[in-house]
Amino acid sequence: MKLGVLTVLFGDKPLDETLKYLKSIGIEALEIGAGGYPGKAHCNPEVLLNDQKAFDTFKGTIAEYGMPINALACHGNPVHPDKKIAERFRNDFRNAVLLAEKLGVQKIIGFSGCPGDSEHSKFPNWVTCPWPEDFYHVLNYQWDEVLIPYWKTEVEFCKAHGITKIAFEMHPGFCVYNPETLLRLRDAVGDIIGANFDPSHLIWQGIDPVAAIRKLGKAIYHVHAKDTKVDPYNTAVNGVLDTKHYGDEINRSWVFRTVGYGNDVQFWRDMISNFRMVGYDDILSIEHEDSLMTSKEGLEKAVAFLKQSMIAESKPTEMFWA
């Protein structure tokens, strides 16, 4: 496994300065924001696809620091019921795919998206319960009429441009938010669809990450190293569904944390060992969204923590004791 980072946390700094710093603290590979919610601070596909000099400079800067691009991140909601918003996200996604092809990158990270409850909706509608029965009709519309047809088309576009892995982050608020929904879309669309395994979004839902890893197995295409701390006091009163602002940490049921500040080292070692058992031997990409720490401090603590727990060498082919 290699230690990586989603570089958007340093979007306010030049790429060269960012890479120099990341190299100095031991980062080995990169996940770069290329549109959608992560933005385009270091990597604007519209520019890089149409300006060869800018492209050569970008590619040369990456090569100079010896940290390869593992994936382009383009999280968005391309099935948003507002057609203008959906089109913007779709264009970002397709441009990221075209840039990935030009760079020789074969993996795109994103969200499944979430439609509204009908073709007349203005906003997405994330369904979380089966009753009243209206919600069944919403789910059938979202999956059968929007989500599956949309991603069947996009998968063909991705395949035509060299993408072999589309890794969806299982994120509440979108149709794919847990292993069951990820596998449902994968079964319907094809095995180019896999998981961006971000435990932080699973932990607060009450999902055991190790159980989820074993269920997903070979469908895990990417990993975000991000933690969540569930507040036992607030959860005991209000449960885990929480719409308070992320900055209201003391009153929330849970908050995102730097790895090691939500769960202990054994928790993460169990996850990492199970990644290896199901055959995942790729990047652990640190995503910093800890509102109690600066980006620099949070990242450096995450790097130090993960270095204690990562399995860097290849799995042994022989076991002398056996």
C-alpha cells in the first residue's frame, strides 16, 4: 500500500509548493481534484485539455516530485433534478475522464448522485425509510428511470477513454451510500463501478468497516483515510441523523476527525489488514475534513498515525512457519 492524499486541502497554495511539502512529509501518491465539489485549484481539465503548454507544465511538475497521480477526484451530482446543475457536474466528470486519458490515469473518484422524486423536482430527495409508501415510488423512479440508465451511458464513455475504475464514495445524501447500494449499482451497470471506501461515512451510520470491507471485497477500488468520532452523549439523545452545521462540534452527534482521533490504532490496523485480505493493495488517500485542526496539523498527524499501521511490503508468498 502507498500513502496518498486528496490534494484539495491545499487548494489555496500553488501546485509546486504543495507537492514540495507533501513529498517532505512522506506522501507517495496523489489524488487530485479535477472538478465537481473538490474543485479545480490544481488541475482544471478545461484548461489542460486545450493548452498544451499548460498541460506539459502540469505533467512536468508532477513528474518532478515523483508522486504519481493515482486518481482524479470529480465528486458531483450529475443526476441533480436541476438540469443546469446536472449538466455542469456531467461536463466536469467527462472533462476529468478526458484528462485522465491524456495523463494515463485509469481511475476516477466520484459520487453516484441523487435525483429528485420526479422529473418535475427542483432538489435531490434522499430516501431513508420505506414508509409511507410514497418513498417506494420515489426509489423506483430514482433507480430505474434515472440512476441506472445514466450510469450505463457514462460507463460506456469511460470505457471508450481508458477508464477502468469508477470509484463511488458511499456517502449519505446520494443513492449509493452503503455497501448494499454500491453493489446494486455495480450489478446493474458493470464491474467498472466500485467503491471509494471512506470509513468516515460508514462509521456514523453504524456500519462496521471491517464487515463492509469483507462484503465489498474486490469491489473496493480506492480508500479515503478519514475518521469519524461518534459522540455518545448527543447520540444517546438524538440518534445519528444530524443536520446541525459541521462547525457546531459540541452539539453534533458525530464529527469528522483526522485518523486516530475518531478511533484507535487497532481499529485502523484491523481495517488495513482486511483490505489486504480481500486483495486491496493500492493507495490510502488521506482526506482532511477535521474542523478542530488546521489542514497542516491534521495531515501530519494522519501521516504519522498511518505509518504505524500501513503494510508497505508485498504479501509474503511463503510462510516459513507453515
